[in-house]
Amino acid sequence: MRSVLAIARRLMASNKIGYSITLVVVVAATSSGDVVLSNGNYTWLLALISPFFFVFYDFPRLLHLGVSKKDYLSGCITAYALLAFLISLLNTVIHLVIDPLYGERMVINMMDVCAWMTNGAFVAFLQQLLFLFMTMVFLHLLLSMQEHWYGWLLDALLIAIICIFTPIAPLRALLASFFRLVMFNGNALLHISVTVFLTLLFTFMNILVLKNKTL
């Protein structure tokens, strides 16, 4: 357990570029007009950036240092959980404390767009945390698969789904229903159940992919 926590700390510490990019965007982003985007929205960038560093930068470095694949993945999962907590906390605080300072202007925050705030701040924080955690675990899986044929196959499948489902109304409705289930979901119990299930599924798939992953 100590080795996993040490790996997680190392992963978090090596993610300085991700922190810097996210901080600059959050601070520098501005909106004008009666409807403005919350700066807290941009904290999600960190969740999108981090898996790239963990997979392409930290994986070979840690394995060269003698870290086992099992401990590497456990460290990544732990780091993703910590990052999800941090990002969710930051966006929640920004939404509750800073967004109201805009006065009469309407502030759009993803917590509202996803209907999570209808359940109260704490539950919304938890829903956001689990969604971001799931997203990072999925991105880790997708990036880890890129050196294998099935990674390219999954890429092609995802592109095909977007290109085929979007212009066809019944399929577009099906795709929209999926996103309403995993993201734009105000039903806290259902949303939490779905995100936890998918996170466990993606984690299991990560274990399978990691067994064949080489330096």
C-alpha cells in the first residue's frame, strides 16, 4: 500500500504541466455578455490532460525504475481518485463562492448543465467526482490501447459511432440517451450507480490491456 501511495504521489508531482495549463486557463478565461461561462468549468481540463502524462510519460519511467505493472496501475487509479476529488472540490467552491459575484449575469457551470446541483451541493460534488474519475480511467484505457490493433479498432469504432449516429435521428436519440445517463443525469442514485459500474468495468479492462503493454 505504501508503494502504491508513493507512486500516486510521484504521478501527481510529475503532472506539473497539466496543473500549469489548467491554472492559466482557469485564471485567464473571460466571458462577456449577459451569459458567461464559469471559470470553474475549465478545471475539468486537468482530468483530460493527466492521463496523457500518466500513460505516455510516467509509464516507461516508472517501469524502468522497477515498478511493477500492478503497482503502476494501482498508483494511477489512486492518483485519478485524488485528482477527481481536487477538481470537483475546486469547481464546486468556484460555483458556490465566485460565480454568484457575477451579479445579474447568468453563469453557466457544468454542475448546473448536468443537473447535478438539483440534488444539493454535496451530492453534486460527489456526482462530479465520480464522473471525472470514470472519465480519467476511460481515457487511461483508451490511451493504453493505442499501441495495439484493438486500440485502433476502438478509435475507428468511436469515430464511426459519432459520424453515423449524429446525422440519423433515431441513432442520435440513442446517443443522447447514453450521455443523459452517464453525464446529464439529475437522478443521483442512478448516475452514481452507472458511473461506479463503468469505472469498475474500465478498471478491469485496464488490467487486461496492461498485461500486454510493453515499454
